[in-house]
Amino acid sequence: METNERLDEDIALEAKQGDVEAQEYLINKYKNFVKAKAKSYFLIGADKEDIYQEGMIGLYKAIRDFKPDKLASFKAFAELCVTRQIITAIKTATRQKHIPLNTYVSLNKPIYDEESDRTLLDILSTVKICDPEELVISREEVLKIESDIQEVLSELELEVLNSYLQGKSYQEIACDLDRHSKSIDNALQRVKRKLEKCLNKKVKSC
């Protein structure tokens, strides 16, 4: 299948009709996009690979359900489907595990300033609402959460979190910081526990 200079929308239609080559082309083209999207979400107690797999399911659904007459590009539609699938999976997982604090974190916003690589875009809680997509937190709440995180994390933990949010593997982080992989894993687990405490404090204060 020739894909050069062809629109993804056309290829998506062929994929929808069962063209295996078209399906593989779109999956290969957008899998890194899905991976980046999945890395922007953090669910307490979940593996990041699980979130990635849910994102891929969203991509498959985008291929299956895409309709060019809706005036949306395939990329925009795929992003919507991937995001929706991840959020739905998170809500389902927290219900099934009976977690009292149903929370997920979208980690795309700079923590310190706009030039910073450290990100924490939204901290969303489903405690008082039915749909996390409807929750909007104020700038003041974001600043308070950022301040809390900086106070509770050690210098090493902040460095590990920074590298983790940049998509680096445990091995890469260990090499950069001249630490053992197990040390990096332990630090990240501490980060997650401390983030959970910050989230709990935020909800209790609501």
C-alpha cells in the first residue's frame, strides 16, 4: 500500500473496511503518540503499561469508528478516543478495586515555570463528581499542590520524578543519577506514596 502523500483520513477508511496494511500503518504511525499520551497519566496502584494498552484500545476504536463526514481529522478523532478510553479505564479500575480516592494525574503542565520540564498539568479527583472530564481546578489549587509536592519530596525524588515524566526508563534514570536501578524504583515508589498523601489532603480540605 502506497501511503506517501496520502491523507490519514483516506487510509483510515481503508483500515475501517478491513485493509490490514492500512490498519498496521496507522497503528505504527500513532503508537508513539499513544505512548506519550499514556505517560501523561498516573493512576495510583496501576502500571504505566496498563494505561498504554488502554490507549491502544482507544486507537483501535478510532480506526473502527472514524467517519470523515464529521469534519474532524483522523488525528484529532484518535486523540479523543485514546483519551476517553484511558479515562474510562481509570474510572473502571478504581471502582473495581473499591479505592476510596478515585484519582488520576495528568502530568503535562510545568511544575515550576513555563520553561521547566517538570510537569503536573492536572490533578483530578472523582470524589465529588461523576465524570473527571467535568472537573476543572483553579490556578490557586494547582499552585498549592505544586508547593506541597516540592515540600514533601527530597532532592533525589524530585530528580527521579523529573526524569520519569520525561519518559526515561529506570535504567536511564539510574545511569543519569549514578544510582542503582533498585534505588530509582524505591524513590519512585516513595514519590507515588507522597503524591497520594497530597491528593488525600486536597480532597479532605474540599
